[in-house]
Amino acid sequence: MFDSVSFMTNKHLALDEDLKLLFDTTRNS
């Protein structure tokens, strides 16, 4: 159970970072 939760959290954080990167790239160009 805990492993599943931490996996989902890590996945969410990684997605968040990707969105920020994508946003920065779009804004800069």
C-alpha cells in the first residue's frame, strides 16, 4: 500500500516538473 502511494506521488511530482518545463519552453519561444 505505502509503495503504491509513494509511487503515485513520485509520478505526480515528475509530471509536475514536466509541465513546468513545457510551460517555460513555450513561454520562452
